[in-house]
Amino acid sequence: MIRDSGVREDYPSGMRRDTQEGKTNYLLALDGPMFRRYAEHMSKGAVKYGPRNWQLADSEEELERFRQSAFRHMIQWLDGDRTEDHAMAVVFNLNAASYVEDRLARKGGA
């Protein structure tokens, strides 16, 4: 099945597509420096811990660890500590916590 809004957009070439109206534009997440910095942060983490190692987390204890780390890095960022990219560490830990929350919800936890 292909979902259909019932609205079409026609192009000069003759191509016709379903409308983009109401659909998430994921490319907007690439605007500004954050996407590049996050990719760099994730690449460094992959070297240190292994690619996607954080996706093994599936417990309340690991969820709490991500929450604590996110908060600690937020305080360091707010304090102006530039010894590492604390803003990206916050983004990473929030993303990882959200990932674990979703896993726990599927298992019937969190």
C-alpha cells in the first residue's frame, strides 16, 4: 500500500508526486553547525567504545546513566567548560536516553 493524501504536485517535466504538505522535512535538521558536530561526536565515541555500542543499553540503570550524563554535560556547557563538546554530549545522552525509554516501553518497562 502507498499512502495517498489525494493532492498532487505537477512538475514542468511531467512528473507528478504526492504533496509534501504536512510531512516532516528531515533535511531541516541539517541546518546550522549541530549536525556536523553531532556526527563528529558520534564518530569519536565509535572509536572509543565501538560503533553503536550505546544501542545495547536496555535497562533502567543504563537509562539513569544517560540522564545523569546529560545533566552533568549540560552544567559543564552552561559553566563555559570547553574542554570537550559538552553540548553534543548533552544531545547524545538525550538521544540515548530516549532510545532506551523506547526500548523499555516496548518491553513493558519505563
